Amino acid sequence: MTVEGGFVAKSFFESILFLLLTLLGVCDQNHVNDFTLHDGSVTPESSVFIQDWVVEQPGKICEIRREDRCSEHATSHCHLLLSDGFAECHRVISPNMFYEACMETSCYEDEACEMINSYVHICRENGVCVDWRTPELCRKGFKIR
């Protein structure tokens, strides 16, 4: 049985699959290749990765920038990833990519908490447990929207 347009559907699926694999990481347990660019090359810089995947829309202006209030908030929360409290985890996985991503995306507490929690989750998967929440920072039971 031949489906008309089958090639187009397959081609479309392969394009979407490439997009998802590059934007979400290739799920090969190798964090080094998670920031894959359009051309297949890899960058360690989250800002380069984000800029490479921006889709321009005619008539819409979208500036990628961090507002000062976001930078201040991100610095106070994201810096925790580089602290001595995570030293054991740093031996298992570098916090640099998580720190950069946290700084690029965190304007609100829940965003920073989500990024820190992602790093802690990977540490846990590698046998390292970090008790990092405090009543003031991403308290236990904190709801991520």
C-alpha cells in the first residue's frame, strides 16, 4: 500500500525529530553534546545555543536580553550551584552548563529552583545527594508552575 505524500510525512517527521533531539539533548547521557546547533556543531555556551535556535518572525521584534531585575535574582539563586554545598556533586558533573542556563532563564524563583533541582536530580542519579533547600530558598513543597 502506498500513501500519497508519504515521503513528505517522513521528511517532516525526520525534521521534527532532529529539532527535538537538538533542543532537548540527544539523551545519550553525555551532557557535552546537549547544546547542539543547527549545523550539528556543539557549543558549551547556553547563550550561543539559544541565539542559534531563535526563529525570526516577520513583523515581530524579539530581543534576547536579561533585565537587571532578572540578573540580580538569577545571581542570588543560581550562584548556589557553584557553592561548596554542591562540591561532592561537582566531582560527578560540572555545574557550569546548569549555572549558565540558570542565569539565562531565571527571572523568578520557580525558574531558578527548577534549574537547581534539575542539577540535583542528575547528581542523585549518580549517587550524590545534596540537601540544598532552605526555608528562604526553594523551600520543600515549593510548587514549580
